[in-house]
Amino acid sequence: MYKPVLGDGVPRLRPISMTDAPAHRAGEDAELVRWPSGRPGTPASVRAYIGRAIAH
């Protein structure tokens, strides 16, 4: 399946993948945890979130 990479020469955007799970968890801070779920993500919950994002 073709997955486009969008960019303008500076930042590049690509579709999320399961390999992003560790970085997603590492980037959680108090505000991020507070609003979406109210608790820090676990490895399993982050993989589930990414799986749902990929499915849509």
C-alpha cells in the first residue's frame, strides 16, 4: 500500500506506525496525560491507539 509522505523541505509527515509507540509514550507529559485519557499510556494502550488510528 502506498503511504504518502508530506513535506515542504523542513518537517516531514508520514503515517503513524507501531514503531512510533515508544516515542509516543516518551513524549507524554502532564498535560497530554490529563486531557485524552487521564492516565499515562501503557505499551499495550499505546499500541491499541495506534492500531485504531491505522484502521481509520
